[in-house]
Amino acid sequence: MVPRRVRVARRLIIGLGVVAAAVGSQSAAAQEAPVGLGTADSFAVLAGTTVTNTGPSTISGDLGVSPGAAVVGFPPGTVNDGVIHAADAVALQAQTDVTTAYDDAAARATTVTVSADLGGQTLVAGVYTGGALGLTGALTLDAEGDPDAVFVFQAASTLITASTSTVDLINGANPCNVFWQVGESATLGTNSEFVGTVLALTSVSATTGATVEGRLLARNGAVTLDDNVITVPECASEASETTTTTDATTTTAATTTTAAVVTTTTPAAATTTLAPVTVLPPTGGTIGVTSAAGLLGVGIGCALLILVARRTPSSTHQG
């Protein structure tokens, strides 16, 4: 007969494994996903009617317009690592994908309602909603060590940034995961340093010397440039995303195997003790942190099982 202390230890390790798996699953569901851009992902600039440029603007990525066809000011503007698409099938599909992305960003559930001026604030990942949004000074986006942290800003009307304003990224924040959904038009101030993908319903204007690490995408109106530098950020490839998924699956398999060993020894105990386990929803954190905590709990349970087994009289093994 298996001593009571051994049965209790086995129940503890099974309970810890179930809690770790459930909490990890809830954290994954709670994390905000990036806004999918489809074929518009390669575009640094995309307009609905015209793209107009003044001065030696440098565009790194594709530049396009659809259904309009006018692209003015190239040269003196230059397009590097990209192609100009004027009213062709590529630009048309990109505009279709911009509409999908705009609707996705606009439909995200609000995390925090923000005031008109975002300047002087440090914000963590989430969905920030306001009316007419502005930026004076510096806005800091803090990923808190999570490179997958997503920041979505929803402006019901306009987005206007002041001269020399900046968007600063810290603690692993990724420009690929910053999105600005603008219900009317966006204007970036003189010599401002902007980060993220602008999804504007009407138009986008980058005034003299403004730089953008991201994209300027206008659905129905024009994109106007003036001696700007617009660079599409380098985002994680699909291969990297696949690797991450595989790692997560491997970790889950390891946890399941541990539970299976215990179940094989005492199948009745494993079945009986799952019901009383109560799982509390997490208040925050990332999938990686939660999984690590869960595995630590399982390790503690294993240690307890070994300790109790060693202290059990050897007579239990005599036939």
C-alpha cells in the first residue's frame, strides 16, 4: 500500500502542473496581437489620391498610391530598397489590406482613455484611446522587457505632433509593434522623430525634416512629404515566429510528460485529484515568465516527492 505522504506529494505535483498550464494559457490569450498589415507591410508610404514630395526626402521601402495615380517629387526624392507603385495591382491590394488593418486597429478594446497631449508620459503595452491626439515633447513607450509588447493608439479625429517632438522606445519596445489609427488626418511636426505605423482614414502630412521609423498609410487622401526620412522597420520574419511557437510546444510537452510519469504509477490518484484544483487568472506578465514560474512549481513538487519517498520505510517495496 502506498503511504499517505507519498499520495499527498503526488497530488501536489499534479496540481502544480495543471495550474502552470492553465495560467500560461490565460496569459497567452490576454496578450495583444500586432495589427496585421498584409501586403502593405512593405510600404513606407501609401496614399489614396496622391503622393507629393518637396526636397530630398529618402524613402526606404515601397511607395504607392491607389486608386489615384499621381506621384510628384521623385526626384528629388529617392526610394531605396523599394518600388514605386502608381495605381497598379500591387498598390490596389495594399490599400485593401490597409483598410483591413485600419478596421482591426479601430476595433481593439480600450485599455486606457488618454488625454489630448501624450507628451511627457511613459506608457506600457496596451490600447490607448482618445479624441484628437497630440504630442508635445517626448512620449516614451516601455515594453518592460517584452519584445512582443504591442502599442495601439486610437485617435477619433486627428493626430498632430509638435516640432521636435519624439517617440522613444525603451526596454525592448519594437517599432514594428506600434500602431496609430487616426479617424481623420495626421500631421507630423517639423524635425519631429516619430515611431510607428500611421493608419489614417484621410491624409498624412510630414512637415519639414520629420523622420519616421514606421509607415505613413493614408486610405482615402494624400500623403505629403517635405525633406523627410521614412524607414520601414525590420520586423521579425515568419521563420522566427515559427521557432517561438515550436519552443512553446516543446515546453508544454515536457510538462505533460512529467504528469504522465506520475499517472502511470498511481492512475487513480491522478484522476481523483484534478477536480479540486482552482486556477486564479493572472494579473499581468508575459507567457515566458508564467511558464518559468509554472515549471519552478513543478520542480518543487518533484523535490517533495523524492524527499517523501526517501523517508518512506523500505518495507513498502517488499513483496
